[in-house]
Amino acid sequence: EEDTPLEKETAVDPGNPRRAAVLLPLPLAGAYDYLIPPDMAVEPGAVVAVPFGKRELSAVVWEILPDEGRPGPGGESALPLERLRPVLEVLPVPPLTEVARRFLRWVADYTLASPGAVLRMALSAPAALQPPRPLTLYRRSEAPPPQGFRLTPARRRLLEVFEEGPARALAEAAAAGGVGTSVVKGLVKAGLVEAVSLQREPGFPVPDLDLAGPALSDRQASACETLHGCIAAQDFSVTLLDGVTGSGKTEVYFEALAAALAAGRQALVLLPEIALSAQWLERFEARFGVAPALWHSDLTSAQRRAIWRAVAFGRASVVVGARSALFLPYSDLGLIVVDEEHEAAFKQEDGVAYHARDMAVVRAQLGKIPVILASATPSIETLNNVQNGRYGRLELPERHGGALLPRIDLVDLLEDKPPRLEGMGPGGGQAWLSTALRAAMAETLAASEQVLLFLNRRGYAPLTLCRACGHRLQCPNCTAWLVEHRLAGRLQCHHCGFASRLPKTCPDCGAEGSLAACGPGVERLAEEARALFPQARLGLMTSDTLTGPDAAAEMVRAVQAQEIDLLIGTQIVAKGHHFPHLTLVGVVDADLGLYGGDLRAAERTYQLLHQVAGRAGRAERPGRVLLQTSEPEHPVMQALAGGQRDPFLAAEAQARENAGLPPFGRLAALILSSPDARQVDALASALARRVPRIEGLSVLGPAPAPLAVLRGRHRRRFLIKAPRGFRLQAVLSGWLGDVKLPSNLRLQVDIDPYSF
Ligand code: ADP
Ligand code: ZN
């Protein structure tokens, strides 16, 4: 679409350019001019060090300019050369490619973020810009002992270590000899041991392309053939790999990865949730013999550094990452795969608000490469692009190996009210499992098969209420209830991280023992399950219990090894896992995501529940799913029970088209926030008075944003609607362009907001 040409033709002396526009990784409006010292060779994209105020910053040469510079946007003349500060140094990393620079510009223009804020995502590993520090190793020299050398027992032990072993680092050598480091230094002084300096750059294992994947079914093979064609074409294309859960989408795109790697290019796989991808990583290793480079927000700075460099120098050929991996400095990216393309996790809402799936398509277009979007429940946006011919589609309608899709039944909670539990004491005994679900659980457990209970609510109870006065425990910083986490023994806000102990008395009326948990979270559900099935071995899977990739991998292993009979989890269990012995899925509250005025509420509920249902019966034994709902007639429930995905999505798409909502119209959100409610209201009214009046544009608000107070900041929101093809960014920039923001006021633009 809006593709800004990066460099304009300028009259630059190619032999001796002296002025460069340098983009700094800061939220500034544009690039700054710097002087290029006469003996410095600089090209566009070069990563350089420049002075900025009193600091020194790493930045990127955006353009080489004519010596006299260019007039500013207001016609003001450029600073003369003699007033410019010089570029200090070209850093020893490859320049950002032209495609990478055009991509950064495109993302900035589209999201209305400053180019520097986008650049900061690309320079996300500052340490990577410096050459690695050489490593000093010690080894035995050839020299004989000098005159008067005393061979103490410590020295003898150490010399033995060096005689036998390879060169070692100082501390390591000392430890191996059981001596202090001063003994090593003494031997160096005596000339018996020498220090050697090594440039250390961790090698990245190369995928083994001689390993073969499984024999593919006809359908899988023909999908691969199409994808191979896309890769051979070396051109931009988008293909939706639309296959039911377990149909082999991963196997198919592995073959596409192999083809891109065989062509000598790099490949990127975006996954929605890296921490939950242990099984995926194992499969990758089994297929390619090595682990891919993993990129996510929890890496140490040493890991970031190593991966950033390996990607920039082309040593890492496959990157698997969360959305930010899109901004790594690929030397030659040849293929992008976005797995579970419909996932909300691809949308970033803080800072630069972008959707990684959409930006992956842009990146592919600029780089003239193919992109594969995989999903069993594609987004309405993507399906719309298939329908209008922009994207291709490959379908895998059957599970691999003839495994059947699970049968989905609805349980009407108004008819089958969960019976209270006996003997649970006062206030206890409330239950959430219907008779039908209990019976199915009993049957499944008796057959030594596994059960999954799905409830998308962390903690013990979403709300704690005083039975004496009706007071509800609320977060002091947010418009949100505090959630009781009984296992951790505290109340937590899920929005700001606030935590406190559960008080013994009501903070409002002082009544004792009056606070009661309202509604179920997974911990409370576990309590009920334990009361009903005391023999079953329980496993809890939530982001509170699975605190890292290792804990997640361990839980997945335990489930696969059948050390767990009854798994209880939040959406974290919905994603990608393959549990062959799991044959019953119970969705405790299928209506949970349906409300809240979100344009995608129905679509997302469908996608999530479909995905959860897909955990059942992935191997020989057929699976069964029970959805507990109070609205069995709801289109989402009907679509799930009837296996009618496409008619449901078509009806959803039609409703959105009628309402002029995305992808049939354009939408942006503008959120103003400040610790001071009056200040934010004043700015909101000022903005409301100058809303541009343009045919087709409608601006709703200002209104309190969902979560009207978040982390102590009051939030107001405008929603901006416009027809498709409308130049929304230009109008928004005009509207917001010269707003003066007091320092504690923030204005966040979200183009294509995900939820509202
Ligand atoms: P999806 O990504 O569509 O959910 P997967 O690629 O995970 O499907 O495949 C589901 C299961 O079936 C995996 O265990 C996978 O290894 C297996 N599988 C898929 N296709 C084949 C095949 N052609 N040969 C052997 N196993 C396969
Ligand atoms: Zn809070």
C-alpha cells in the first residue's frame, strides 16, 4: 500500500560525502544531521556511534546528504557543515539492509510511531554492536623452568592440569588444579604458562538438510509442492495454510523452511507464545538436527547479543521468535511463517502498537519473499484477503493418520445446574461442574484416559466480596477487582501487578470473617475436582504455575507420560500441545469471553474454544468435548457444536461489513492518559473541539477507556472510524500534529486496535 521511497535522488559527491542524516533510537520526529569525518567511509544503513547531548548513542545512517543539506519541513535552512557534530565511529556490524530500513520506515508511518522508536526495536541488543571481548585462555608454554624456579605442590598440580588438558580460562584452570588464580599468574610470570587471546564468536549450529521429514500424505505433499513453488519464485506471496488441528500444518511448513534454507536463505517463524513452545522446539530439533535461534523478551543480554549478531552476520539461519523477532537485522531473510496467525498475542499494544502478522506481510512484500500464515481458525482479516484473491489458501481438512475430530456437545447450564458439593462447610460447596460433565469425567478417568478442564481464569476467585456490607476488594491503582490467589496466599491485580494479603476483616465495614470468594478460578475448580475425584492426579496449568519454559516443558512431559489424569488450565493449555491420551475436554464457562463490547469477542471465543477442543482425541482414541454454556443458542456455541466454522465466520464477516468495521472499514483508537483526571479530561475536550470534519470520518468519544484507571493513570479514549482506503494516518497526524503534551500526559495511537 503506502510505500514510501526511502532515498530521493540527491547531488552527493560519491567520492567524499560529508553530511549524513542519522536516525537515533529515540522517539524524535526525524533524523539528525551529522558530519562525516574525511577519512570515514559511511554508507546508508551503517550502524554508527554519534554524540547526542552529553551521551554517545548507537544510531543508523539513514541517508547521505548533499554538503549543504536540505531545508527543514518549514523551509528553514540546514545547519552549516561546520556546526555539525561528527559521526564518531562506524560500528563493526553489517549495515542495515535497504529492505530493513524501508520496513522500519513503513512501520513508523503506518503506526504513527516515531521512526526512532521503531529503530529502537531493531537495535534491541546494544551490546551486540561492539565486537566480542576477546577471551584470554592459558596453556603450557614450551619454555623450560627459569633459574631458581620453585616447584611447589600447588604449582605441580596446576602444571599437570595444563599438561593434560586444553587451554583454559583463568578461573577454570585454577579450579581444575584446586589452587588460587595467583598460582596461575605466578606460572605465567615464570614463563611456563602462556596467555593466548581468542576472538570468541559463538558458532550457530547449521540445520541438517539431509535429514528427511515424515512421508507426507497426498494432501500434505501437494501443499508442500505449492509452497516450494512460492519459494522458488523468489517473490512476494502470502499463503494461508488452513488446516484442522493435527492435520500436519507444522510438518508442511517445516518442508517450506527446508526449501528456503536449501536456497541459502534465512527463515523466521513467529509463534504466539514462546514460553509454551517446548514441544515445537523438540520437533524442530528432531527434523533439522539442531536447535533454532530463539528470540523472545526473557533472554539474557548475552543471549540477545549472540543472536542479534548471528542474524546480522548470517550465521543463524532459522530464527523462532515472538513478534519482536520481526525487527532483527536479517542479512538475507527468505521466508516468514506466522503460526497460529489468528492469535491476539501477535498484537503489541504498548509503545509501538503493531500487529506482527500484518507487519510480517509488509516485511515480506518489501523483501519480495513468501510468507505462510498457519491456522485452524484463521482470522476474519486473513480469510477476507483469501476471498478477495490477495492471499492463496492451502487446505488440510483432515487430521493426520485418520484421527477423528472430537465430538462437541453443549451442556445447558440453566437445565443442568451444577449440584452443590456435600460437606464443604459454610460458604463452601458451590460447584461449577454439571452432572453431565461429572459423568463424562468419571467415565474417562475410569478408562485411564485423561481429562482437561478449561477455565480461562487464573487464581482462586475473580472477585472477593464482603457478605456484611457488599464491599468488593478493588485494586488501588486500576479499575479492576483484586483476584484471590489462594496457593500464593494473596490478592493480585492482573493489570498492574499490585499484590497484598487477604485481609481478615472487611476493609470497609470491619466485619470479621465476612469476606467471601465469588466465582471460580482454576484453583477453585481444582478444589472441586479434588472433592469429586480424590483419586485423580491433578495438574494445574496457568501462567502462575508455569513460570518459565522449563516448568512448562516439565508439565507437558508429565501429561504425556500419564503422570497426570486430570489437567486444569487456562488458555495456556489451548496452544499447540499434543496430548495423545487426552480424550475429554470440559469447558467450564464457554460464555466467558462473549461479553465486553469487543468487536472480535465472538470470533475470539470461537477460535479459543475450537483450539481447546482440538486438544481432545489427537491420537487413536476419539475425543469428546463438553461446552458448559448458559446460551446454547448463541451462534458461537452452535458453530462449535455443529462444526460449522465457515458459515459462522461468514456471518461474522457480514455483520462487520454492515457495520463498516475492520477489515471492511478502518479503525483507530487514541488513548490519552495521565495521573491527573482533570488534566486528561481537559486535553480530551480540547482535542474533541478540533476533530477534523471530513466526509466519511467519524470520531467517537472521548469516553473512559476500558480500564478507566490503569496503573494509577486515568484513561480517556477516542475511537476513529473511516471507510476502507481512507488516509487515516494523514488525518490523524493533522489532528494530533501540534498538540502540546504536558510531561505526564501520554497520547497513544493504536491503528487497527485489537480489542475495544
Ligand atoms: P498441526 O500443526 O496442523 O496441528 P501437526 O503438524 O502438529 O499438525 O501434526 C499433528 C501430529 O501428526 C504430529 O504429531 C505430527 O508429527 C503428526 N504428523 C502429521 N503429519 C504426519 C506425517 N505425514 N507423517 C507422520 N506424522 C505426521
Ligand atoms: Zn492494578
